[in-house]
Amino acid sequence: MTTLRKALLGGTAMWLFAGAATAQELNALVWCDHADDALIKPFEELHGVKVNLREYEGTGAALALLDQSRPGDWDVLVIDGIDVFRTVETGLLAPLPKEELPISDMFPEVVMEENNSKDGVWYAVTEKFGYNTISYNADKVDVSDMQNLASVWSDKYAGRISIYDYYLPVMGLAAISEGIETAKIDEASLDAISSVLTQMRSSAASVAGVVAAQTALATGEVDIVVGGGEWLTAVLAEEQPEMTWTIPDQGAVRWTQSIGMLADSEQQELALEFIKYIVSPEGQSRLSTSSCFWGMPANANAGDILSKEQKEVLRWDEQGEFLSRTQLYPAPNTELDIAMQDLWLDKLSQ
Amino acid sequence: MNSDNVKWGWGFVTPALIWTIAFFIVPFAVMVAMSFANLEGRSLTWGFHLDNYEELATRAYLKRAVLVSLEITLTVTLVSIVLAYPLAAIIAFRVPLRWQRLVLLLAILPFWTSYVVRSYAWLLVLAREGLINQALLEFGIISDPLTLANTRFATVTGFVHFFVMLLTLTIYANLKQLSPNYRLAAMDLGANPFQTFRYVIMPLTLPGIVTGAFLTFVLCIGDYVTPQILGGNNELTIPQVIMVQLGRRADFPLASALALVMMGMVTLAYLAAARWLRIDRV
């Protein structure tokens, strides 16, 4: 064999080997906050893998995507904390080794064992949380009004409100304003919630998704976002410190997102490593300040890594009070969920 | 026709046939079948169920979405025609021939920007503190900002901006095909400019108007982005309701039924256009 031929064969073998070595890919179905290089690159570099992210909005969309995919297409799933049970019931998620997860380092209120586990087996772990409450422009509203939900959507602010376009937290806020606990919402509560939504809707200039709500607040189109929170105003805070949020006296809704491993994943070891990275203090600090939206890290040790300024924006020191005054998203069963969506759509098209 | 020609003919047609079957006929058949399926919880039951269509007939927000879509689409189509016709006529008859290409290029310049970016740009123009309100306040025409964004007016404005360009092109192409002799003959026979336009030019440019109007109708009724960004979700259109069924409920059967209703409306628009134009004779 000539030297040239040997070199060519050797080069080809090295190229193939190198290709094989970097061929491992992890496919994750996530919310937009995971699609941030600052979060994903360190994991890719550490493990020499490629993480493919597919963003989605709404659990229904994720479940539809999973239904249409082949087993093994997806390795990791990020999902609304209250919807974990839906994926566990259908056998979509694989058990997680509890001893390898930093559960004892988490804020106790967001561990949510009843949501993330079943019969003592953990299927998901909380990675981030925050609040659906009231965001506002402090220069344009009477700040004391923001402490009372009924004042927020009263005629005083008619045409200056945007409603966050997600039925669960907004209907949760409506329930809270009527003294109904979010966990106790049932068919009988819908009449009271409907009345509040009618009032809210008549005062609202728009019903907006994340980007549209942020744009509306930042451009002065509206002064208040019902259902907003730190996730909405944190990215605006640097340039527009007057954009802020509060939790009214009646309370507000708490959102959580969980991360789990799909039962059909063919690379469960790597998927588990990814989950462990995301819930580690380093991963948590990056996830909580993601370019898409900010939110509190579930792992309290992330506080050692976050800067003083970042913690101020997240209102780190007030979390104890906020956690005690907020309630989880409503978690309706399928029938109630459909009834709530129908009511929401009826109100939207009023 | 000899057999070689037939083979060649099939050879040319087969790729297009396979494409059409794979990407139109099969998906369409699946959509039709899906619209008669039922979703119970998360399990799909195939069969011939009319539940989705019954829901369409009874649910207030679904009926309203159909009505809103039709109202917006018809408004946009009419306003676009009214604005595009004079623009096309000015370009065709008043602008010197050597400048016409440049003027057309300028007219379609907004096509070059992203649809989403254009919609957000309109949102900034129409906002409470946007360009229009600032100007009106500055000149003392109004004392309080007008609510322009997040309204049907904003949705129609965004659509019209886009479709005027499309209609201008179809009408301009039609106007340029007309021989100047028609105008000269009409005037020679004593018609004034209005009569010439009303009884000669406009009837002859109807194919351009109707073709552009049909394209406007099809693109407008199926559009999701503009009403979502500019309408502020204050009125739901059919595409928005379809997105809700897919994104939040994963209710493919109801979404399919809605999509078929929308296709039915487009088909009716096509039949009306074809009948009006007597397309078989064009």
C-alpha cells in the first residue's frame, strides 16, 4: 500500500470516527427558555453531543407531537408542572432516580411530589417557577390599585389592560379574586369565573401571547398585563425599570415547569445527564435568566451563582412571602378542562 | 397517437401526479376522514361521526369565527380593489413607460420584508403612543389617543397594505393588455372619461379584478398571523380557532372540520368568480 493510499484511508477512518463520535444527538421537546445557547452550549461541550431542541406552546401541542412521532424520536420533555400526571398516566415518561436529583436543595413549595411522582416513583422534576399575576407600568397606574384584583380590571383602567392569552392562569386569577381556591375550581365555579372574565374582557384592549404582551407593555399600548409576572417584565427591567409586577392582596397563581425523560428514549443515560445538568445550580442559574423569559430556579442553590442584580429582578428575597401567598395553576380533569377552554373561547370572541 | 408518445406523455406527467397524490389528495382524504372522527379524552375514534360539524353549528364562538372571517375577508377584498385599481391605472396610463417598471418595483417593495415584521411595524404605527396618534395629538386634531391597534381596523389595515400590492399587479397586467384603441374609439363615439371607464375599460379589466380578488380572498381567509398580531385576539378568525384546537387541545377532528368549512368557503368564492368571469370562455 502506498503512503498516499494509507494516508487517505487513515484520513477517511479518522473522519468517519470523528463523525461517529459527534453523531450522538439528544432530542428535547422544550419551552422557549431552553433554546438559549448560554444554557445548552456548556452541556454540549461537556458531553461532546448535539442537543436538538423543538419548542412548543401548550401541553396539547406537545402531546400531539409525541403522538405523531416514532418511539425513540424524543429523549427529554419539558412540561407544565400540573400536566405531568397526564404524561405519566399514558406511560410517556420514564422513572427518574430520585437519589440523583437535587430535590432536597429545592424550594419546598415547588418540589411538588404529588405532581412529579406516582406511587413513590419520580417521573419528572421541577426546574423553574414563577407567577401569573399583575405586571404593570408603575409610571402610568396608581400602584396601590394593583394590590386589589378587582381594581385592576375595573373601569378605571378600561382599555389599558392586556390579558395574557392562556386560560388556566387567567381563570385561576379570576377564581382567586372571587375567593375560590384554584385547586377547588369545578363546573359549579365556572359561573362566578365567567362573570369576572366578562368584566376583565370589557376592560381589556387585547388578549396577547408572551411577545405581544411584552410589546404592548413596552410600547405603552397598555399599562397592565393580567396574568403577567417576572417572566414578562424581567427582560424589560434593564431599559424600563418602571415595568414591574406585584402579587395582589388576594394572591396570585404560581406556575411551574417540570422536566422528564421519555420512556421510549434510546439514550436514557444522556437524557438523565441533561436533566441533572438543567437542575444543577449552574444549569438553573442559566435557565432562570434565559433570553426568552426569566423565572425562579427550582434549585435554591442557584442563588449562589446568580448575580445580585439578577436576584433583585427575580425578587429573590421576597420568594418566601410570594410562595406562601400564591396557589398552583388550576389542574382540571379532561372534562373540566374542555369546559374551561370553551368558556375562555366564548369570552375571547365576545 | 403512437405508443411512444403516450409513454413520453406519462413520463412527463407522472412526477406531478405523484406529487399531487402524495401532498394534496392523500392529506385531503385524511383530513376529511379526520373531520368525521371523534376525540374522547386523548383517544381518537375513527368512524362517521357528525359531532364536530354539530359542534360547529352550535358553539357560539365557532359560528362567530366563521362570521368574523367572512366579514374581514370581504372588507379587505373590497377596500383593496378600491385602492389598487386607481393605483394600477395611474401606473399603466399616467406614468411614462420607461418609469413603469421602477414604479411597480416600488409598489411591491413591502413584499420584500417579512410578513411578521411588517405586522409588528403596523402595530407600532397604530399604537396609543404610535406615529399616527402622536401626529394627531401634535396637530391638536385629537386630545386623547385613538384606539387603533388591536382592533378590526388594524387587522384590515395590515391586510390591505399587503393585498393592494397583489391586486395592483393583476389589474395592471390586465390594463396593459388593453389596446389604447378601445379608449380612443369610446371617446370618438362621444363617451366622456367616466363613461369610457365605466362602460369600456372596467368591464374589460374585470378578469384582472376578479383574479386578484379571488387570490386576496383565499390568502386573507386562511391567514393566521395578521389577526393574531394586529387584532389583539379581540376577535377570533377561523385560522386562530384551528390553532387553538391543535395547540391546546390536540383536537385534530374539530380542527379538520373547521379547515373543511374554510375550504368550502374558498370553493364557493372560486365558483362565484368562475361563473362571473365565465372562466371556460377566458
